[in-house]
Amino acid sequence: MQSLNSTTSNLRYLPSVDQVMQAQSIRFLAAEHGESVVTVHVRSAVDEVRSELMAGGSLIAKTTKQDLMTDVVNRVQASCRARQQVALQHTINATGVVIHTNLGRAPLSESASRALAEIGSGYCNLEYDLALGSRGRRGSSCERLLIELTGAEDAVIVNNCAAAAFLVMSVFGAGGEVIISRGELVEIGGDFRIPDVLAQAGAAMVEVGTTNRTKLADYAKAITPQTRMILRVHPSNFKIVGFTAMPDISALAHLAGENGMLLCEDIGSGTLIDLSKYGLSDEPVVKDSIANGADLVTFSGDKLLGGPQSGVIAGKADLIEKLRRHPLYRALRISKLIYAALEATLLAYAKGTEFADIPVLKMLSADDIDARTASFLAGLSSKTTSGLSARKVAGTSAIGGGAAPTVHPKTALIELRHSDMSAAALESALRSSNPPVIARISDGYVVLDLRTVSTAEEIHLMNALTRLNVKDSDP
Ligand SMILES: *Cc1c(COP(=O)(O)O)cnc(C)c1O
């Protein structure tokens, strides 16, 4: 039992928290970060080393008290250094997934980023009417733009689309019945499931039709004196194909109106403009839903719209006013920073410059990826990158963010190979570069898609590739 013996003898050499606290370099750290903070870091470093010793890892080789002390001190120094760095950082999305939820969804336009910085760094007229010199309504300028862009009578903005849908169901569905097609009992992701949300909102869900086909008569038959709302939910992240049927919005709006109930539509991604030219013909346009008679429409601000995380409810003025006065709205409202970024984003649509200004739309409509990829590769080959080879191959990008799951725009990929690194090692090395580069592994190779890399980010990507340190990153 050689390893057990060396484990127990090594454990004997493990310094105590008090002993580590006396070390010269730890005294320096304590002066800088404070005694109590450093004690916490020392305690967890000692615990970490103890469990590694007990697990019989590589620390077994450290046989002297001094070895173990040095190891603990190094860990404390590293964790104190990390403490002063912001962990949320700019990350290069080379996956080609445009609305990547794990990577923060929509990158903001330049004007939205500027607005964010400007409004964040000083006071602003968030709830102040500059013309009257008195209290004004929070968000009114953003709401005015939404009214103009959607054709709705009024609009209100909350934290995200999940909050928007929950607010609508809570205020207008609670205590009554909500009719929904069996084909629309959607899970969006992050545990947002329509049946659960309705239950939480206090509404009784009445399912009608089948998974693939629901008719107007199915809805009509389910109406009772308790019915408050017909709910339509866009099945954003999946698609039912084949023998399918759903009544259109105007027929449902008519049925709801005739029976004194609401037609509410959660369209999720909700684009403000028609994107069918780019293959997104299944994505409802907000203006169409409103024009077809939906009483309330909910959609995200950071999916295809291309703004900051937010959720919009657009629709009939009296209903929106009721939402605005509800106590739940106060809990779901957004900050001045989000208004700033959203207003700048919406302004691009109002001016008609959305395809030039908004990154998500630029990426969707990009037709220069092939040329950009070729010139990037030419730049790469002029640098010395030992062991690395790269070539252009045809591939596809994805929309992501729970939108248009069947749409895969054609793209050019950069396929990477390294003489001394596996694909997994190469992917991990890119991920640990500064700024981190997130790549995909496809058919056993690391691939990069410039669709989601801005031209300003290309230099960082180039640096990450030319600085690949083989020895450090290959396990
Ligand atoms: C994405 C989505 C949501 C949730 O939107 P968030 O902005 O992520 O909260 C809700 N409903 C539908 C139909 C969606 O597609």
C-alpha cells in the first residue's frame, strides 16, 4: 500500500491555516486584500490540497513540508489575483450561431453601446419630462417607437419575453380558463414551459386540438363562461411538418372578439420586419399579428430584434394601461440602461438603417463571408504558425436563440488542424486565449465561422491562432 503510506505522510506535512497565514508572501496579500478575505482563500487552498492528497493525485510527489507550503501559497496568490478581475468578459463567438444564448444573445449596435455608456455614466431624464420640467413616464420614448414600428395602440417593456408572457397570463388569465392548442404547449428552454407558466399565473389551461392539427371549431367548442383568453404561442425552437393545420390569427381574433375574450399571441423572437428573404418565413412579424387582430403580442428584445435583453408587450391601449398599473409590472420593469440600448436599436428601424446598424441583421444578411474568410486565411498563412494548418470549407451557420430551427444559412468555415494537438485540445486552447474564442467541432475538426465574428474582432482571432502555445495547451 505504497500510495496510502505516501498519502498519510504527505498529509502530515500539510501546513495549517495559521502556518500559511504567517508566510511572508501571504502577509503582503493580507495587507492588500485584508486579513479576513485572505484567510478565506487560505482555508479553501488548504482544503483543496488536502482533498487532492487524499485522492492520491500528482501532489503525492511533493514530499516535503516546503513543497506543500509553496503549492498552497501559489494557489492563494492565484485566487486573490482572480478576485480582482471581472469574470464576465468579451468573448469571440466563432460558432456561427447568430443568437447564441450562452454567449449573451444579440450583440448591440454601435449606437446602442454608445447610448449604454453615456446613460450609464451620468444622470438622465428617465422619469423626467424636460419640456414640462416635471415628472415624466419611464420608457415613454421607447414605447412611442414601438407603437410606430408595430402599428399597436400602445406598448410596454419588461425584463424579457418570459416576463412579458407571464405578466399577460397573470393579469388577464388568472382565475379563469385559457384555451391553447396541443401543438403549442412549448418548452422554450431554461424551464420556461407554457403549461407551468399558466399554472403559476393562476389560469386553468384548456387544451384543444391535436399536436399537428387544430381547427377553429376546436377553439369554439372549448369556450365557456370562464374563458378569459385564447393563447397562441409560436413554436419557436421546433417545427411540426407534414399533415398540419392551424387557424390563422384573424379567424381566432374574430372568434375571441365575438365571445368577449382576448386573443394573446406569444411570438417569442418577434421580428419587426419581414425576414423571409433570408429564409425566416416562419418567424411572425409583430406588425402582422397586430394588424390581424391580436389583442396583445409578446416578443423578445434580444432575439431577432437585435437589442438588449427585454420583453415587449404590444397591443390594445386599455389592456396595456391595465398591465402598466399592475403591481407585477413594477417588479418586472427594466432599467435606464436597457431603455437606452433598446431605444437606440429601435431608432435604427425607424430610420431604416437596421441592416447597416444592427449586428444580428448584418450577420443574417451577410453576403461577404466567403471573401472575408479567404482574405483572413491569406493573412493567417503569412504568419508563422507552427503546426497549424487551416483551409476554407463550405458549411452552414445557425440562427439560434430558439428561432428558425430549420434555417441553416450557407457559410464558409475555416477548418483547423494541428500537427501536435487533438481537435479537443485545439478547441480548449482557443477557449483559454484572451479574449476567449468559442469554436465548434465538426466532423472531428475545429471549425470557425466568421459570420458571427465582427471585422473588428478578426485581429483578436488572428492573434489567438498565431499565438497558440502547443506545449501549454496540449494535455
Ligand atoms: C424565447 C421565447 C420566450 C422567452 O423569451 P426570453 O426573452 O428569453 O424570456 C417566450 N416565448 C417564446 C415563444 C419564445 O420563443
